[in-house]
Amino acid sequence: MNLLNNPKRALIIIMGALFLIGFGIANFYYSLANSSVDPRVIEARELYSKYDSYTENSNFKGIFNLLDSIENIYNSIEHYSNSFEVGVLYNNRAAAYLSMAIYFKNNSLSLNGKTTLTKDTLLVLAENAALQSIKIYENWLGNFSNLPDSIIKVKVKYNFLNGLNGYSSKENDRFISKRVSEIKDAQLETPRRLSVAYTNLGTINRHMENYDKTIKYYEKAIELWDRNLTAQNNLNKLLDRPLKKQNMLQKLFPPDKEK
């Protein structure tokens, strides 16, 4: 199937890895019933549960409005303003812009009825979003990677409770414990999220015909996550090497299940 003739297919393929290792939409959504979830971000997580339907219908305007609304919530809370969650939002933006650029080729389009977007403009927007995502992920890993629970708790308590007035100390303790648990999960997932961001950046530069950068970014993606089959095969295709296939064990036991 030619992706240039099927925007829905293009978006689903480009963003597929994001569904697997992004927020963990289902887990976040169903965990809202848990009273330990930070009440300030429940709305953001409920909004993110709508993300699948927008992508499946190639509703780009809806995607960007949704991501903006979610980011506004996170940025209004000091603790989350540079968190891995915001990095996911920027990588999602990058993937959406990239999908639009691939589908619309040299034709121009508009999301708001006013601004005209060309393929080159969309690729630049995609690149900027991917770079911002990478910056956020790398800064976050610099602050939280490999830290034990006790140190994470100390770092979280520094600003996490700001704005959580009116809750009992017992409730605040539950909020903190839940956040520590989320950060522990993110320690495992964020290097793979970062790998996906570099994969997107490589694909963006391939369409910009910056092939030296493309190779560098795909290699970085593989270095971060050696089971990133998308990056491996994109690189193999670029270098005219045989493509790899996912074996049965990888299909049955993907990295998320192993951990």
C-alpha cells in the first residue's frame, strides 16, 4: 500500500511505536479510578484517552488541539513542566507533522484556514518538535535516570506538593508514592521513548534529503534501544541492506512484557 495515498495508514505506521511506549494510555486512563493519582493531571490523562480516535481518523487539527490542551495542563504545574510526559507530547507532534508532510507531498494545506503549510514547512515543524522532545527526554533522564526510590521521593517532594492544598497528609503521601512509581516506570521507558524520537528525527531528515544526519539519528536510536526494529530497517533500507523481521519470541514477549 502506498502511504502517500493513505494518510490514515501513514499516521498509524509513523506513530505506532508511540502507542506502545508513550504514556501507556490504557494504564493511565484506567488508573484514574485509583485515588492515588495526582488530581491535577486527571483531566490531561482523560484528554489523552481520546488520542487514538483522532489518529485513526487522521484528524490532524484535533490532534494538535488535543496536545496543546494537555501541555497547557502540565505546564501549569511546576513539577510537570519539564517532565517526560511533555516530551511524549512533542514527539507526538513531530510524528503528526511528519505524517502530513509525507502525505501531502508538495501540496499546501491549512489547519486553521489561514496559515498555509507546505511540505518543507511541515518537515521543519516536525524537526523542531522532535528536537524539543529529545531535549526534554535527555534533561529528564539526567535528573532521574538510575535513581533509587528514596532519592526520587526526595526530588519529588521538592515541588510536587505545590498547589495540592486542601488534601490531608495521608492523601499527599499517596500522591507522592504514586508519582514515585510512575517515575520508576519512566526510568525504563524513557530511553525507548528517546529512541523513537531519534527514529522520527531520522525519518524527517531522510525526507529533507539530509542523509548523513539520517544515518546518524537512526544509529543513535538503535544505540538507545537495540530492539528498535523501525530504526534498524529504515537504516537498512537506506544502506541497501536486507531488512530484519521480528521473530516469534519478540512478538510474544515485547520489551514491555519482559519488564
